[in-house]
Amino acid sequence: MRTMRVTSSFDIGQDPDVLAFDPQLHLLYVAGEAGIVSMFKAEAGRVSKIGDGRIGPNAHVVAVGGATHRAYFPLKNVRGQATLRIMEPKG
């Protein structure tokens, strides 16, 4: 950010609109309307993509639990039901 230059870029799911960061594990989650969550490792000024996963349609909210490091994705409509999807990092 200091230089205001792009240092790297990555492909992510269509229409991203939310992100959450776990500062202890240095994990960044990016999600959006397409239902894809992209995960990144961000530390020491470097970012690397871990992978993508299908979380569910219209993933407009993501939160990370500081103690558990779980990522929470409340979804409004999965087959007609409100659903809470929870991801836990391996480790």
C-alpha cells in the first residue's frame, strides 16, 4: 500500500464483495455472489493463493472466529433453507 503499486493478482470467484482476515494464522478469505470462497496466506508482505471452494450461493457475509480460526458463512437460501457453513483450516 505504501507504493500504491500492484505487486500480485489472483483469479477469484465472480462478483467478490466480502473478505475476512485471520491475523493469527495470516489467512484471508474472499467470497461473493458466485458462491466461491478463495483462501490466501498473507504474511511478511507476501500473498499466496491456497485455493478455492464452493461455499454456496450469495456468500455475502464471512466472519472468522479469533479463538477457533473457523470461518463462518451464513447463506440465505440453500435449497430453500437458511444455512450456516463453517470452514476450519487444516493444521
